[in-house]
Amino acid sequence: MMEVKDCGGVILTAFHSFSIHGDEQKHTADNRKAQYQRRGSMSLSPSAPERCVSRDSMEDYWSEVKTIEEERQGGPEEMERASADEAELEEAWLQEAGLSTLVMGTQSDGPAEALLSTLTRSQAAMVKKRLDNYTQTLRKRNRQPMRHVRDVFSMPDASSELTPPISPNGQIAPKLPQWNPPKGHSAAFTPAATNGSSSVSETTVLSFDVAYSEGARAHRKGRECQDCRRIRKDDRDLPSFQIVKPRQGVTRVSDLSSEDIRKIGYISLIELTTFYDFLGIEMKRNRVVRSKARDSGIFGVPLTTLLENDQKKYPGSRVPLVFKKLLSKLEQTGLQTEGILRVPGSASRVKHLRQELELKFYEDGFDWDQVRQNDAAGLLKMFIRELPYPLLTQQHLPAFTAAQSISSPKHQIQALHLLIMLLPEANRDTLKALLEFLRKVVVYEEMNRMSLWNVSMIIAPNLFTFRGKNVKQEEMQGAVAAAQLVRLLITHQDLLWTVPCFLISHVRKMNEAAVGKKTPTSEKSKRRLLKRWNMEKERERSEVTDLREDVIRVHAPLQAKVSMAIQLNHEMKARDIMARFDIENGRGSRRQRQYLFELGGNIGERCLDPDAHLLDVYRVNPHCEWVLKPRAT
């Protein structure tokens, strides 16, 4: 039994732990269900979400668990997880946070120093705490650390508050691109209302301007949190969120360069650890144990290996091809099938199809017409379960599980938001494809009899009951809580794949700090750079005789008119530039829609939201280039 204190001081008992290994494989899912109900009824307060789940409402969950257990009967025994050394876990955390130079003891003007210079006071304190713990653990083992924590945080700017490049963004009326939920379900991602018509009791406002950990300080200081309330089973009671749409535009994960996304992963780990610390949640990590995974085939092959094989045939693939095929098959024939995902296919037929896929998929010899809807659903879940490393990643699976114990819907969404930013690109893209499909299943609920709650119960065991070759089965801490978490992932996926403004501000400052470190300090070098800069500015002025302040030059290499000078004003948006080039070049000459990008300066590359106010972008990144081109698919 494990106790977790919520912000109101109520003790929640995390209930019903089980593991699928050893002698416990002899128990049936029905026995587990009965045990869960007996324990849950004794330990939970009446206000806890599990109290509103009826005895029969978890039937789909336990049926799925039973199916998984039966599938694994007679399979290879799991290997025990290697004991996690505390120093190794702290070292892994520092490396994943982009601070590997602190572990290696090297002093450089690289990304680590640039990252440290952008941290808030709370984030810097967390890094110091982890580094100090790493240092003390090494000393206990009679090993000297390569670099002492005092040497790292002696610089004055390491613990200074992060100053946003602009003031907090205001509100505007246009709506964000979003999914329109089916009747009876609440919208996941809506812009902040301007007419005051929305209900305050049903809607929570999210701001992307301030680090989530700063907002969580109220929990540590014992203040009352107005956002803390239970999430009930009734789909209509799901929390609805409004955001203050930033004037620089909404940024999706796919809008940024891979290098900038990697840096966002660094700061997201630091921010998530700080955020959990304020909420009183221990940030546990699994030790990543490398194993000899298959390098060919379909099932039991790492996502990165599958993508490497797929990209040889289809360059640019972001989701494993077999996974996309299974989703496509289900979308074509299964969305209206009653009990899709819930009703299992024939075990012998699924086994035969799996063998056929392994042998014929990459030779284009597999006949998809022979795959029935329920068989495709079984293969899809089997693919997820048999990944050698879990879809939610081996090291961060405990952090996802810990999010189940957060009582505030707002803080739970913020934790999931940071966790999505942490996922490797292949895992994040594959998870997104899965969630988009699950949302489509819910849309057809009246035909397939699969509600959001049903879908969440069935998918939860496949995501959270992971069995790897070198990983011991993690104990589930509340079947209902796991299903609730999947439900939030499905419902709020549009929000979760949006990059918060405060993370982008970190990246901009990291890039600026990195450039500043590389700038020569000698007077001769400064004069040479100044002369070169003046020559470039003079050349630009010669191209545009009326060049004034707040004038940008937009390049469109794929258009007939390849360059245009634009005078910015406070109301001009990216869509205005796109429309102007359409008029100049003729709409019929465009083969595919082109978007405005900011390139260079303090960002690698960012595809601008058509509603982004360009003057705000220009002032936060005055040295970028402006390019009109198609966005990556």
C-alpha cells in the first residue's frame, strides 16, 4: 500500500497492486478483480474517483488483463530488473537533461552551460539537488566526483530567474484548430473566451507563458488550490481547458526543428522534476537496461529499428509502416464494428496472421484482405505490448504512473504535457497516431458501442503493464487511475502536442547563450564582425530603397515572385503574408500550401501559426530569416 497526499491534505490510498510474473500467473483476472473491489472499498474516501465506478464498469479492463495473461502463458519467463544504483540513476537524469558535461567533469561553453544560464530559481535548485545527490553517492562509494556541485553553481546567473523575452501574451478571439468532440464529450483544447459566457466551474484556464512548477508552488506553501477536484467516470464531467492564445502563435511539436525539440526535452525533464517536487511526488525512474533486441521483422523490434528499415523504402516515415497499416485497416472496416478493440479475434487466426506479417510484410506479399477487424485490433495491441521497450519509454513509465496520483485535473494535464515533450520522437509520433485513431473510435460510439471510458479501460493495460526482456513487471497502482490517464491522453491530445511558450523561450535563450559563447572577444575580431554586419545591412538597404524599421524581407524560393519586402504593423499576421504571395503569384500556380517560417537567429526553425502576429515574432527574433515553403508532413 502506498499513500499520496493531495493538495487539500486528503490522504489517497493507491490501491490494488499486481504484477504479472512468477506464481501470480496462476491467478485469474476475476480473482484480481474481486481483490481490487474488496481493497478499494475499504481504503478510498467517498470523494475519490474510484467510488463512482460501479462493480461492472471495470469489466472491460479486467477482461483485457485476462487476455494478456492468457497470451503470455507458456511464454519466456521475465528476467529480473537489474538493481538500480542511485548514482547511475542520477547520472542518467543529468545526461538526459543535457548536462552530461557536469558528470564527465569537462568545462566547456557548450549546451550545458547555455542551459544552466536559462533556468529559473526553482529549476536551478532542482539541478543542484540532483547533482549534489550524485556527488554524495559517489563519495559514499569512495569515488571522487569529476566536478563538484560548488564549481557548477558558482556562476551568478545559474540561479537567476528566467526573464521572458516579452511580456505575458494577451487574449485574442480566433479559435485554435481543434477536434470537434462527439455529442456528450467535452472539448479538450479551446481558446480563452472573450465574452465571459463559459462556466468558470467547468472550465480551467491554462497559461503557456509561465513554467508549470511556478504555478505549483501553492501546493508546497499549503495554499488552497481552486483547481483540485476529482475526475469522475462520467464522460461529461471531464475537465475542459481554455488557453490564452499567444500572440506569437501556437507551436506544434512538428513545427520545430529536431535540434530545438531535443533542447526542449532537456528543459522539460528539469521542469517536470521540479514540478513533481512541488506537488510532493517522488520522481522515480527505471534504469534503462540495454538488451539484444531484434533488428529485423515486425513484432518485438524497437521503434527506431522499424523506422530505419521503413525509411529505406519510404524516406521520411515517422510512424512504423506496419502500425500505420493496422490503423488504416481498422479505420476502413472497424470503426463501425460493435465491440471493436473489446471483442478479441480468433487466437489461432491472430497467431497465423502474425507469422504471415513477419514473413511477407516487407516483401509486399501480405494479403490485408484476409485480416478481419477484430484480428487487426488484436494485432495492434500485440504490437504495442511486445515492443522491447515500452511506448511510454522504459525510463519515464514510473513518471506516467505517478501522474495517476495527482488529484488536480489541471496539474495532471500539465504533468502529461511535460511527459509528452520528453518522449523520443519515434515514441511521440507513434503514440500520437494511436491516440488519433482511438479518438475516431469514440466518434462512432453509437455504432460500435465503444465509449471513451471503454476504450480507455482496454488500452490502459496495454500501455502500462509492460513486459520486457530485462524489465520486471511494474506493479499497477490503481486500475481506474490508469484508465483515467488514458482517457485524458485521448481527450486532450491536441493540447498535449502543443509546445508551451515558456519552453520555446528557454530554447531561444539557450541558442542566444550558445552564440554568445562562440563570439570572439578580441577587439580585432569585433571590428571585423561589425564591418561584415554593416556590409550586409548596406546590401539589404540597396535591395529595398524604402527599408525602414520593422520591415522584413520574405523569401519564397518555390514561388514565381521569390522575394518581397513587408512593412509590419501590430495587426499583421502570418496568414496575411501567405495571402499576399498567393495574389502576386496566382493561386493556381501553387501545388501545395506554403507556410511562413522563421529560420535562424535564436531558433533553429519554426513553422509559424497562420494567426501569429509577425511584429511580436520579429521583436523576439530580429535576426531570423523569413521563408515561405511547404511544411513537413
